[in-house]
Amino acid sequence: MHGIDNPPVSHRKKVLFLASWFPNKEDRYSGIFIKRHAQAVSKYCAVSVLYIHFTKNNIPKEIDIHIEDGITIIRIYIGGIGQKSIILKILSFIFWKNGIFFVLKGLKKVFKCTGTPDIVHLNVILPAGMLALFLKYFFQIPYVITEHTNPFSIFLSNPIKRFLSKLILKNSKHIMPVSIFLQNSINSFYRTYKYSVIPNVVNTDLFTPKGEIRKINDKKVMLHVSRLNDQLKNISGILDAVWLLSKGRDDFVLIIIGDGNDRERLELKANQLEINRKFVFFLGNKTDEELACYMRNSNFFILNSREETFCVVCIEALSSGIPIIATKCGAPEEYITSQMGLLIPVDDSVALVDSLNYMLDNYQKYSPDELHNTIKIKFGSDFVGNQYYSIYLSIIEK
């Protein structure tokens, strides 16, 4: 796709991001990659964001408007139903204390603050796709879709969700999954020609190699970052591999960054294996700035997932100049080459231990600058934002 020049501010198209996930008061990391997409697009278009957050706590309804990085973001909080299913959220949106009228009030604020959008960019089809359909039918505003969901089959678990998912996909002008793996998952449910794979954005100005000495107390540093969902990320498999590794060498540590429901159980497992605080350190959540510092001061990154539609942290690690060990779990094999690291089968404990041993002895063979420059070209905000802008224009100008 050819690049398009950045238009003057006065001629910029107005894009409304509708997000099913987005950073909010209860979870500042939810949908952070959607916010990064919005920031990338804002280089080319006037961007606003509308996000409905169904809170876990029974708090009053609220419309929260902020301008962040030049983007008008309107968050609508509806309390006490955050743990319900998608279908119950949609019903709550329609019926809960006149919830739909409250959301329409939020839409009115969007139009007042930024004007009527030229195009809607829907991120994750449910539940926000209901609003995209509303804007298409009642305001004739076309919409495109970026999908991130893993697994996509979560939207196909009952007839109502299947019907809504197909309706939303069918009425879109373009569908932009973040990986070929995810495109194939969607295409198996809804076949169409209108696909473009556009990846997630990485802040290549923040995640960059700095040349620091990558050791902690003379130990080589292995890094894992995730939400600590063990069923998906198989972190317990990494702990088992570290335990086996520790039987033959002690020149390394594993840093685990992130939090989640499985953290306590994983720390207990590490204690039982007698590797916690000796070989393994759980550090909890970190800011982007802190994470970038840990990445550039690590020797390599480990992903042991069973399925991934993209995996932003892998790209951030590569942008930070460190190689990767990753499972062939969907998206990683689309972008990890032999110049970037090692790919191993899912749930293969022997291959994981062998790859850890190899990388501990050979991480220095990977060029930090070459890793960073490759990611900057393929996943930088300029490249991704321009791809979206080209698609917007092709639809608006028709």
C-alpha cells in the first residue's frame, strides 16, 4: 500500500473510534493497543474516541470527556455489570436505567466536540458494533473494523452472538485484523474479499536499544511479560523449564512482569519448585517507561503461549533490541524470523529448555540495532497510521 501525504489540519477527515476495549479508571491497560492505533491515525486525521465501560462496581452513570494526546476521548461509565456476558451487556446497554439514551447523549457530545465523523473505526465487534450499526443506519456513516479478539470464536458461542457478529461484519466497508492468523479465523466464519491485515503499533521511540549492560548481579536476564493468564500464556511451563535449567546452570534469572488472576498460584508453584526469588522474580505491572527499561536491560524475551493473534510485547521486545523465543501459536510465526529469535512448538517442554540454553549462550549474536530498525519499518506509528488513512480515503471518496 502506497503512502499518502499528511493532510493540512483544516482538511483532515474526522474519524470516530468506537472501542469495545479501552484504557479506563478500572483497568488502564485494557485495549491499550487500540489507543495506540488512535494515536497513529491522529497524525493524519482528526480522531475522537467513544468507549462504553460496564464497570464491575455499582457506580453512578458518568460521561467522562478528556483530551489526551490531541484526541478527544469520551468514556461512558455504566455501573455494576462489568462481569456479565456480552449479550447481557448489550441488553443492559439498551434497557438499564435508560442506558441507550445515556449513550446517545454521549454520541451527541462527540458530534458537538468534534463534528459529525466522516467514518467510524470500530475496534472489536462486540459490544461496540451495535453503535456502529446505529450510526450506519441512522446517520449513513460508514464503518471499518479492526479486530483483536483471541480467540475469535468467543463471538460465535451462541446463535445471538453469531447473528450479531455476522451482521456487523457484513455491514462494514473493510475488515482489518491485526494478523493473518486472525484473518483466517474470521474468514472461516464470514468469507469476504474486504480484508487488509494491519498490525498493532509499537512506540519505537520508547522501545529502543540503549546499549546498557544487560545483567543483574552478573546474571543473564530472561524476560516474560503478560497478564498472567496461565491457560493461554502457559507461564507454568516456563517455570518448569527454569527449574530444569537450574539443575545444570545458575547464570541467569527470569523476570516476570504483569499481574492477573493466576499470579498467586504461579508464585506458589515457583515456591514449591524452590526457584522463587532465586531464579524467578515476579514484579507485577509496570508503566510503559518502566517496561521499556526492563526490556532493553534483558538479554531475551520468552513467549510460551498456546494461541496469539498478535502479541504486542514480542514486538516491543524486538524494538528494544532483544531476541525472542516464541511458540508457533498463530501470529508470532508471521513476523519472527531466524534473525529475530527462535520458534518452537506449543507445549513442547524439551524444545523450550533447549531454546533457553541456546539463547543464554548465543543472545549476543542478534544485532539490537537491526532488530529495532526492522520493527520500526513494519510496526511504527507512521507506517500503521498511513495504512489506515489510505483505507479511510478509499471509502470516503466513493
